[in-house]
Amino acid sequence: MQVFRLTRKKYKIELSGKGAAVMGARWNSKGTELIYTSASRALAMAEVFIHLSLNKLPSDFVMLEINIPETLKMGTVTAKELPERWNEFPYRFNTQQFGDGLVSDNNYAFLQVPSAVVPGDFNYLLNPYHADFSKITIKTYTDFPMDNRLFKI
């Protein structure tokens, strides 16, 4: 299975979860390391762009293509299983508990969750503490310049 992550060149190209742990996000509370990935390049881009101001858009993005072996057991969470208003911003504590639980329960190397940005699409949360995590690898990473037409108003 291939998943994707859009990140900045200024950060080390690795799968650590340390960035998410600094501030916390939708699926993890502050202090919990979790790696956010998406089912497609387009979704990875959308998930990053909702947090950026278009007039201050960085120009140093890279797209990571990440390989998850088919042999790894995937956990899944559907929107129906999530707490009410799971997709709101600011992030709700109860959705952060879901991701924190992935790490603390340590049953899965990765978990499929619905995207709050693109309904019907999925993100994948990678658990850096799972015994099989070392089998998840960065296949490639490439510069990912933004098409200026995306930002015309």
C-alpha cells in the first residue's frame, strides 16, 4: 500500500511523529508522536493547505511516497464510530484520544481514519511505536512545487 505525506524540506525527511507531538492535532494530543499520511497526493496537499495562509505559502515542499507492506494489520475507524463533531476545528479532545489510543494500545502499525477535509477520502495514521513500524519505509521523496493557478482568486 502506498500513502503520501507533504512536508517541508527544512524538516528532516523521516517518519518520526515528533512534529505532531509538539502541538498536537486532530488525531493526537500534545506529546503523542503520530505520523499523518494520506491516501493520495491531492489529499496530502489539501490536508496541509488548510493550515496555511496563501500569501505566505512556503515554496520548499516535498512529497513523500511511503510504502506500507500489505502484511501489516491495519486498524480502521469509520465516521459512524467517531464522537459527534469529530471533524470540527479547533480539534476536539475526544478525537485526539482516538489517535493517542492507537499509540498506547499498540495493536496496529497504522490506522485508517476519515478525512475531515475531503469527505469520503481517508488518511492513515502511522504508529512509530509499533513493533512492525520499521517495515514502513519512505519509497521516494520529490520536490513538490505548487502550481500558481491554485492561488488565483
